[in-house]
Amino acid sequence: MTLRRFSVCCIISVTLVMTGEFSVSAQEPFRLTPAARFFLGMEWGYFWLSGEMLVPAGGRLGSGTRIDVSSDLGVDQGESTSVVLQAAILERHLVNVNYLMCSPSGQKKTPTSFRFQNQTYPTDSRLESRLDFNWIRLSYAYKLKEISSSWLGPSVGVHHIRFGATLNGRTDDGASISNTRRLDGTYPVVGFEARHLFPHGIDLNLQMEGMHLITRGFLAMVRLGASWEIHPDVVISLDATSRLVNWIEDNQELNNEWSFSLAGFSSGVSFGF
């Protein structure tokens, strides 16, 4: 799905919803238990990517080069898919689970020679690169302050990211070069969540989370979202999210390190139970 197709899907979805004659008050939402409300759904997004990575071979000095994914690999944008689960328990406890999957790719001739793990990619070698992100986010927020239709509360959570990079290259003389590396990082985070409920089932929310792990890196996330319960147990959403992450391993002389910024939009649909 290109950015144009993604935008068209969003417009069509909103148009169909606005032209339909849904009556939220005509039906009661289905609940497994009166003490909790759950929503499970999918989101599709488009994002812009920037960052760099250093992947040495076994911690040996000089065995790795800091690589800019945009200028060196030609990877700067892509698409994403997310599985989301939201729960409101006793109307004051809110749980969010999000599993983001994206694999942006790019093609480019290398402007300079560099080393990635145990392979050297010479200048002007033709590269086909792919970056894989499997990003799991678990967040809990407590509704601390409520004023009219707005509320604010602190949140705690954890992010686990499995990052993978695959570089397939071919030199002018036809020799192939290929290498793959996968790295994992886990970040506990703190933050806050704010929401405002409008009439007709419209919900505007802001979430901010972050943590600096001193020698291990840092993570920051800002998410601004809007959701609309177009029918009991059916919610459509539109979000703008910015994620900044840095991870440094500390188990050898020269450690793996990666830093990325992902910013973009997503839309989706969820079903309540």
C-alpha cells in the first residue's frame, strides 16, 4: 500500500461512515463482563524513517562502520501493520497492548565503503537492504484526575523491540555480498495519558512515554489519536505517532548500537467485547 492508497482508504472509510445511518443509542454494547470493556483491532500505517546503526563483528575494533540508513542504504519510508488491544477496567484502569510490524526496504549504490558485521561493502556496490521492526508495547494508565469530559492520569509500561537488518549487495564484477543481524532491546517507560470525550462517541487522546537508561540507550514516544465509536462495539481510529529509540549493548569492547526515528500516521478498526 502506497501513501496515496493509504490516504484514499482513510477517506473512503470516513465517507462510508458519515453516509451511513448508525444509531449508537439504539443498541447496547456487548460486554463479556460488566466490570471491563475490551477492544481488539488492526491498524495500517505509513511512516518516515531516519537513523543509523553500528554492527561490529564480535566487538572487534575496526570491524564495524556507523551506517546511515537513508544516505547509505536508501531506506527512508515504509508501511506498518499493528495488532491493538485496549481495555478499560472498572472505568479507572486502562491497558494498551500494541504489536507493530514493519519491514522498510531500499535500493542504492553505496556512496562509500563500509563494514557491516563481518562483511565489507565496497564503494558503488549495488545494495538491496531491508530493516525489520517487531515492536511490542504494553502500557497501563490510571485515571487520576477527571474534569467533566476530560481526564488525565500517569502511566507505566514496557517496550520490547526486535530489530533486524539484511544487506544484500553485488559488486561490479558480479560477486555477491550478504549479511543479516538481529538485535533486541527492552525499555521500561513512564509517562501520562490524557483524553477528552466528545459527543457521539468521539474520543481524542494524547499519550507520552519515555525512559533514559543511562548507558543502555533511551526511548521516547508521542501519540496523538482520535477514535470514533460509529456503532456499539465498532470503533475507527486515526493516529499520528512519533517514536525515537536508541539502544547500546554493553557486553563487549565494541558494542552493537542503533538509533532510529519513526514518525507517521495510521488508521484502523477495532471491535468491542
